[in-house]
Amino acid sequence: MKHMATELRKSLKIFILFMKANFLTGLEYRFDFISGILPTLAYMFAYFAFMSVIFSKVPAINGWTFNQMLTLFAIEQIFFYGTYLFFKPSLVNFSDSIKNGTLDSSLRLPANTRLLVSFKDQTPDMLPSILFAILFLMYSVQDTTLTFPNIFLFVLISACGFFILYNIMFICAILAFWTTESEEVVELAGEISQLGRFPPSIFPPLAQAFMFFIIPAFLMVFVPATVLLGIPDLKLVLLTIIMAIATYLVSRLIWHQGLKKYSSASS
Amino acid sequence: MKKYLLVFSNAWQVGLGYRGALVFKAITDVLFTVALILLWSVLYQNEEVIGGFTFPEIVTYYILVRVLSLVYTMFPARYLTNQVKSGRFSTFLLLPISYFKYLLSHSLGLKLARESLTFCLIVIFILLFPQYIVFPPNIVYVLAMVPFLILSWLIYAQLGFLIGIMSFWVSDTSNIRTTADQVVGLLSGAWIPLVFFPPILLSLVNLLPIKFLYSYIISLYQGKIPINQLPFDLVLCTFWVVALYLIGRHFFAKGIKRYEAYGN
């Protein structure tokens, strides 16, 4: 137990160091850092306009109001930019480390290799976008009575949803052990949370099952949103937690198999 | 021409190289389009016509948006920026080719390859649900679509090229590119048909070349543009293509003068 706590502390320290180093590097290019907010603003405005048109015709979509739809969208956007902020660049670059053998240097270090390959490169430019998405989320829940348990559970379930997304992207990245190429799949996997911005009830049952179990976009976005809005389905909450653990175990298994297969390509 | 066909062919092969990505992209693209259609289907439960569109017309609209997205690309912006940033652009200065034509061939080959499976899925969708697809009222509109499609593709690619050229002056254009992609998408009807826009915004869009992108091509397909207006629009569209080309050429030449590369 003590060993585990020490390992966790060490991992957290490394993670914070990566964040700090990447943040300072990002600040070198201040124009890029600030202008990162522009695409976010444009995209959010476009979606807002789109939803405004839809809701000028109907008061609700399968029971989901305008603001509730914006809540789904805001959570999805936080996840989307969150992947860039924390791990997407590292996972996209992972296949390069297989091809040119630089993974060796990570394997030799006295730290958790998975942690190193997942969080080494980050995009701090996404921080303003995330902050804006959080503001958007706050705007969308203005009519909702928020309670402390709701917010606490929302943060917890969102973390599970985000962890599912990370595990899926990680699995896609480490496919490079077998295929040597995985950047494109990782890029696309980062976008699956976008499908969660729609209420499941608009989809036919088969598509719903697909997006709960195969590409679990609904677990990532929809379930946290229902928790925040005070309309949670406990079965789905439980499913999200189980899926977070299951995807982690599967990714761990594939990671170890991949490491066994890995033979350095460096000179 | 032969060398650009070779560039196209090489890019096509590269694009097809990532099969897992192709499948993944096709599935997410189709699911996203289906989600949009299902969202609209909720609206049509109470009304038969919204903004002049019946439900099959709106389904056709979003299918066509998807089809047009298969060819419209901001890739020239991304590619040129990467080349300038990495210094690999220097290689092109020595080659006996037109960089713009190279970019067009490369972008088209890559884009078509990467979207090929999505295209197949769209065709399957059309075959499975023909009742939701509205076909053009007559052959004239289908024929008229060909030049407009080519010109609108050129407009989109040239916008990408212009953004790419900015990389001679700024360190990274990815934020500008993504913003432009979103704004152009919204104002040209990729999100919602332009008829839903407020009149003042519509008048603004009509002054810009992006008017000839998504919404115009789809209106043409659906026979919503009077035939006698087509020659004038064709001239205007060609004017925009030529104007953007000349602007691009001017700034590209200036950019090259500014370009610096060192190292091996």
C-alpha cells in the first residue's frame, strides 16, 4: 500500500512537471496561445446559431431543452479540448517513437512508461478554449438548480468519461506496436466524444447500443450531463464507472502485449 | 499535366495507406450526419415544410453537404504551413513545378482517398433509403452543377492556400485555418441552409465568394436557382476564382521573398 502511494505521488509529480514544462513552452508563442481561442469561439458560435434555428421551430427535442442541449455541447467541448491539453499530442506522436526507436529512452527511465508516453507532449494553447467552454457550460445551466452533490458527482462521472476517452485513444495509439502507424486513428478517436452531444433518444435502439458500448460517446458526455442537470439514470452512472475500469484493464493488457512485441528500431 | 496526375496518384496511395483511419473516419462521419438528420426528423414530427424544405429535401441537403465535404479541403493551408515551418518548402523552390498546382493535386488525391469509404457508405445510405432522397428536377441542373462544383472547389482550396501563405509572416496558421473553416462552413450553409439566416447576414454572404460553396451547389441540385440566372452566376464565380488566384499569386511571390531557411 505504501509502495503504491509512493508511486502515485511520483507519477503525479512527473505529470505536474510535464504540465509546467509544456505550459512554459506554449507561452513562448504568445500569439498562438491567445489566438487558440478563435476557432473555439467560431465553432461555439456556429453551434449556437444552429441550435437557435432548430429551437425556433420546437420547444424541446425529445424532452431536451435549448439550454440542456447546450450543456451536452459544452461538456463535449471541454472533453475535446481536454484531450489536446493533456495527452493527444503525446498519443499522436507515439507511433513515431516506435518507428524511430525513441521509445527506448522512455522504457529505460525509472518511472511509469505509460505515464511518460501519454503525457509527455501537451498543448497548453487549449487552456483558454477549455476555460471558454466552462463559461459556456455555466451559461447553459443558468436555469438549473445546482446542488453540491450534483456538482461533485458530475466531476467524478466526467472524470470517468474522460478516462474512457483517454483509454480508447491510448489503445488506438499503441496499435502502432503492430501496425507502426496510428496517428490518424488517434486523431479521429479524439473526436468520438462529439457524437455524445446528442440525446440518445433521437437514435434508433441499435445505434444507441453502439454508442453506449462500442464507441461509448454517450457515457462520456451524456451521462455526466444528466448528473449535472439532476436527471441521472443510476444504471448509466454505474455503467460509466464500470466502462472506465474495463477500458483501463483492456488498454493495460494490450499495452503489456505490445511491449512484449516491441523491438527497438533505433540504430 | 502528367506530373500533377502523378502527384495526385501518389497522394491517393498515401491516403489509402491508413486503412484503420479510413474505417474510423467513415463510421464517425456517417454517424454524425445521421445524428443531424435524426435531429431534424424531430422537428418534422409537427410540421411538413420548414423554411421551404420538406423532410426528404433536408435529408438530401445534409447528404449533399457531406458529399461536398468530401472534396472541399483546407489542406493547402495545413500543408504549406508545415512545409514553411519545417523548411522543407525549400525543396519546392528548386523543382520545375507550379507549387499551387502541386498543392491542388496533392490535396485532392489525399482528400478523395481518405473520404472514399465515407463516399461508399453514403451511396449505400442512398440505395437503402431512396425515399428520403430528392433528385434534381431536370438534367440542366445536373450539367450546370459540374462547372460550379469545380469552381467552388477551387474557391475553397484557394482560401486554404491564402491562409497557408500567411505562414510566411506568422509562426503558425492552424488557429486561423480552423477559425476560417468554421466561419466559412457556417456562412456557406454547411450547418444550416442559408434560408434560415437573417436577411442582413444573407446580403453579406452574397457579397463574398463563399456564397458559391455548399448552399449554392445544393440549391442548384434542388433546382431552386432560376436557369436564366446561371450564366451571370457562372461569370461571377469565375471572377472570384481568378481574383483569388491573382491575390494568392501576388502574396505567394512576396512570401517567397521573405522566406528564410537554413540547415541541411
